[in-house]
Amino acid sequence: MIGFGSASSSAGADVAVNIITYLGAGCLLVVIIGFAIALYQEWQMVRRFDAEKQRQRFFDSLSNITPKSR
């Protein structure tokens, strides 16, 4: 019987292992890229919030100027 030897089944198992490995590596790559994008967006949001807070602090300090110091 051709194709039912141990070498044939071993080659099929190797192909299956390679497919599963590449699928797993692809999924891991997608997760890592998604995490990097989310981290970058979070960093931008925190940076924007800090800049707004600093601007607000500056305008609050301007409003606290007393008439004597003007």
C-alpha cells in the first residue's frame, strides 16, 4: 500500500506541526501589534491630559493675580 508507510505519516505530522506553529506565531504577532497600538494610544491620551492640566494650571495662576501685584 503506497502512502501508508511510517515516513508518509511522519511527513504529514511535520506539516501539521508547521501549520499550527505558524498559526500560533501569526496570532501572537497580531496580539503584540495590537498591544503596541493600544499602548501608543494610551500614551497619547495621557500626554494630552497632562498638557491640558498644565494649561489649566497656568490660566488658574493668571486668575489668582491680586490687584496689588499688577
